[in-house]
Amino acid sequence: MTMPDAPRDEQDVLVNLLRSEGDRLRAVDPPLLTPAGGWRTRTGGMPCWRSVYPYDGAEDPSMEITIALEGEAGRYHAESDIGTFDGHVMALLQTGPQLRDLEELLAMLRQFFTDNTDLSVSLARQR
């Protein structure tokens, strides 16, 4: 994967990472619905999220995965959490104040999601 040139590309990379995490969850439990999205704040931050619905037609998601990226010029720090839709954080990754390149953060985020696969699946299946 090459480094994105524009901030929008960086946001797309994060949303795509969340989409691939949704694909992993659906591989375990196909009825799960996993929309993802993100936006850019006025200060340049990039919060992104994935909501997971336990089945088609569910009123509320059963869980969420979020990523907040802050920084500029290709160097960032990140925070990601896995939690219930009502705001209870069950797992948290904070990369600290050190700014890192996007590739390094993506590797850290992938490992965080992999390490918490059982938790994600368990939360996703709650109805």
C-alpha cells in the first residue's frame, strides 16, 4: 500500500480498513450488517466508525468500532475503540502523543482488531 497524497485519501484508507474489519465479522456471522463512514473535522481530525447490526432490520447497532486520527502532513496519532453502541468501551488502543506515519498506524490498528476479534464477534452478536 502506498502513502496517500491527499487527506481525503487517508480518510478513505481508514474507512476501507473498517470495511475490511466488517468483512471479517461477516465471515464469522453472515447476517451481520456493517456500514462504515467517516468525516473530516474543521481542525483536520478524521474520525471514522463502523456500526454493526446483529441482523437486517435491527433498530440499533449492537456495537461500534471507531478510529480517531489527529495530525497533519502524513504524521498522526490515533485512538481506536471497540465497544457497545450505548458507549461502553470494551477495548481501547491509544498510540500516544508520538506522531507516526499512516502505514505504521494501520499496522497497529490491524493488530488491535485481530487481538480483539473474539470480543468484536461477541459484541456484534448481542441483540
